[in-house]
Amino acid sequence: MAIRLVLADDHPIFRAGLRSLLKTQPDVEILAEVEDGLGAVEAARTQKPDIVVIDVSMPGMNGLEATRRITTEAPRVKVLCLSMHSDQRFVDAALRSGAHGYLLKECALEELVMAIRAVLAGQIYMSPRLGDVVLTGYRAEGHESSALSLLTLREREVLQLLAEGHPAIDIATRLCVSVKTVGTHREHLMQKLGTHSLSGLTKLAIREGLTSAEE
């Protein structure tokens, strides 16, 4: 029986390479390819794949938020995160979002296939290089929860878009709300997160793994 996948990555060249490599596996079927988090959530609901292989850092709705949505709205679908980031905060955020695996993009095809099969079998797969990162993050007793746990899903969406430099009118259009509502969300974000500037929100979003400096 084929392993049914959805691929989510905002870089067409990387996505094409991933598709080409996975098509060498006779029991792998790629149902859909999407370029952002919203597309990944929709594909998970409509295509009902076994696994969504998703990039962590994508504009609009990143892979972490998409993972959170997928595991809530399509709980039978497993999520394998792909990322160039080995920082503890990204790994921690992915696991908190419900990801079943976290794989570095530098991995070989053999490891990607191994991770997909492990996740399908109900295991949690982590790139071997991340062993120390995971232990450091979860061995410490009483470590503080992410500041993002204070936010609603919509507030996290607004925070990411603000951190990526989108103006209020653009955010309002993307989220189908008024500019005034975006301003209200921004005020609530500053109150909840204890900062009084856009630069403060941006730094916090990067630190918490909601977006990355490259974006």
C-alpha cells in the first residue's frame, strides 16, 4: 500500500528536488504540493494524506502554525517538519505544535525515507544531529513555556505577518479583517508579550521560532 504524502515548501526548486527524489521510491505517492501553510492545512483536510512533509519557515502561515492546525483539524494526518534550523527553539516549537518528526534539510534521501517510514509507524523521528538539542530542551525541569502559548491562533498569525514586515492593510486583506482589527490585535500582542514596539514584537517572534531572520 502506497505511503500518501503532501509536500509543503515555498521554494519551488527545493520542492521539485524533493518530489524527484521521493518518486524513486515505488511505494510513495505524492498527492499534492503546496507553497504555504494555509495550503498545507487545506491539503491535509481534503487530500487526507498519511503524512505532510512541511518546511518550518514559510511566509504567511509558517510550518509550525500549519502543523498546529493540521494536528487539530486532521488528527489522523502525521506531520514531518523539514528545516534548515537546528536551534532548540525551532525543534521545541515543532514538537509543541504536534509534529511527529523534525528533519534537517541537509539530510540524505535515505534518512528522509527512513523518517517517513518511522513517522508512518507511529514513531517520533529526529535528525541524529538534534539529539543533544532535544535533551537540553526537555531535561531541564520547570523550563518556561513559550510566550506564544499566551496568544490565540489569530494573534500568532498577525504576529508573524507583522514580524515579516507586512503593512496593516496587507495583513487585513490576507486575513479578511479590517485594518482597525489588525491594530487591535497589535495592541493586544504588545500587552500580552510585554513590549511596546514593532521591533520588540519582531525580535520575540524570531526568538520563539515563529519566523526567521531570513524572512
